[in-house]
Amino acid sequence: MIEIKLAAIEDLEIIHQLASDIWWPTYKNVISDEQIAFMLNKMYSISALQNQMHEENVFLLLYVNELAKGFASYSKTAIDKTYKLQKLYLHPDQQGKGTGKLLIVEVEKQVKTLGGDALILNVNRGNKAKDFYKKVGYQILQELDIPYFHFVLNDYVMGKKLI
């Protein structure tokens, strides 16, 4: 059984552990180990996740047979009626099984309920997830190289109209 739940502060340890379990195999051949470790610490420490929640990021947890197997996060942008998918990650044993589609459809549904009509996201150009996003209707809007501390994030900005 698959269930998607709104995450609360008490769920941050689960998200923290999932991030570590997911990021290493996902990014191992995309970015350096140093960058993976740095970004996990910077974005997925308990305090960083608490700050993101306080900054009005909505977190969702995906459960398969009562085991946490993925998460997503989204927030409002400064652009009218546009939201940003901040995070969408699935445990490697769930990739290609349709659970990612269920998770993004839930995010899109919630964004529409909040009055949003567009969802944007950044994805590393070397991450195969870009193909998943294309498959579910997202288009590449821009290619960016973003300085991030002593690293550079090589991203696509992708988007989808939700109307």
C-alpha cells in the first residue's frame, strides 16, 4: 500500500535518513563525494530541515507498506501563482515503479488547491531524473550554472503549467 503524508517536525529524522540513503547512490556518478557530503550536511541536517519548514516549505513523505521510501518538498515563489518543487527523492528500490509519479501528482494537486498554476524545479543536468520530469510533462526552461559555496550546480530549470 502506498500512502503520502504531510510531514511534521517530528518526521525530520526520517527525511534526514532518507536523504542520506538516496543521495549517495543517486549522485555518486554525477557530482563528487565531497559535494554530496557537503550538500547533505548543508540541506539535510535536522536544523537545516527545521529552517526549511519554518520558511514555509511543505514536506511530504511517501510510504510503501508503512516504510518511508521517499519525500518531496515545495514552496511558493515570488512569481505570482508559481510554486517550486524544492525536493523530490525516492529510495533506489522505488525508482521506475510509478511511486515518483504518484508523489509529483500529489504535489501538483496541492499546489493547484493553493491557487498555483505553475510548478518549477531545478534538476542537475547529469541527473537521470530530468527524463522522469519530461515524461510527466515538464519542459526545460533554462540552463544554469549556479555558484554554491565552493561548488557549481549545473542545473536545468524545468516547469509545467498546472491548468
